[in-house]
Amino acid sequence: MSVRVETDKETGVAVVTLDRPERHNAIDLATADELIAAWRGFRFDDSVRAVVITGAGERAFCTGIDRDAEVPQPQSPYSIDDPLVAVGPKANDLWKPVVAAVNGMACGGAFYLIGESEFVVADESATFFDPHTTYGMVSAYETIHLAQRMPFGEVARMALMGTAERTSARRAYETGLVSELTEPGGALAASVRCAETIASYPTEAVQGTVRAVWAAKEAARTQALAHAPQLIALGNLPPERQAELFSARRPDGFRVR
């Protein structure tokens, strides 16, 4: 199992941990299925009233899709199969509050999870970036999720600068992506404390509030997401060319701002 779920029945808080630290908690197809199963399971588990999503280890929260995952694609430019499109809680119709506890790197497909959480707690060592353009891929779903939380210019810069630049936890806090900063290693504990407080309140009021908050932006988000598959299908380089660019990357070729 690459997704760990720990539930505290007394507090009503479940912690979902991406448990692939040796792969920087990248999501392969099996991990995607486990995440979907976890979110859908929480819909029917009344003992779970709030959820925290995090990543194992110190190096990464999540680095998106596992580059070794084989995802066959239709030939039509108007169709695309995105293995991460349903890995988030809202995509699975879960309206219980979710807090993201971010440690280390969060990049690319990590924003499917961050973007469908209610808010983000990050420790000071966390960094955020979107590598898509560097490797010849369109950043569509990621930028749409980020645009719900950050100013336009910050989203555009993160998406367009690719691997050349990483956004520090401090800058992410200043621009609204992160709601709380902690000492290194403290994001999970702080997130659990928030979740415990939320879980102690009447469930109906909490879930109604979650729905109200999302309703405020749902129309624009839904319209934008509807265009994402075509933008990706038309704009992505062929997989073999992406792989060439990925293999030529320089691990230290970035600056943190």
C-alpha cells in the first residue's frame, strides 16, 4: 500500500499519508486508485469529520505523477486520459474539510491535492513549483487549481518559470497559497490541531460551510477545468521528447524566491 490512512475515532480526524518517500511521494496508477478509494470511503464513514493529507519523509509532500507510470492516450487531440484528474477529495464528492500539511517539495500534480483542500499548512522548508513547461507539457489543471488561491501574476510566474524557480514557503504564505507556516517538521502536527478543532464542531454546519465556500468559485473553476484536456492534448510534446527533456534536467538548476 502506498497510501496510509490513520483514523482517530476519538477526535474524528483521519490522516492520509502518501507513503512513497523513495519516489518523493510521486503518484503512480496504484497510488491514484488508493487515494480515490480513501476519499470515497470517507463519504460513508461518519466517524471521520475532518481529514489531513500529507507526504511521508522530509524531502517531499508530493511530486505529481510518477514518471515511470505508463498511461496510454487516445489518438484524438480532443481526448486525454489524465490519471490524476480524480485523486482529490472534491473530484470524489467528499465535502468533509481537508487540510494539506506540506513538507519539502510540492510540485506538478501535487496541486490536484492542494487545490482541492480547504487550506494549506506548510513548514518553512517547503517549496512549490510547476515543472510542466520545462518538459514540454501544458500546465492546465495545476494552474487552474492555483488560480483559485493565488494572484494571477504569481500563478503565471510559477507555471511559466518551470524548474528554474521554486517558490519558498514564506512567499507562498505571502501570496495566499499557504495559510500557516510552521517550524521545519511541524506542518503535520499543526494541521492535525486545526482538523481536530474543526471536527469538534457540528458536522452539518461544517460541511455546509465547506460547500458554501466552494460554491463561491465553483462555476469559474468548472468551466476552466472543462477546457484543460484539449489544451493538454494539443500543447504537449510527444512522450519520448518529454522524456529526453526530463533526463537532461539539472537537479540544482533552480533558485528559490
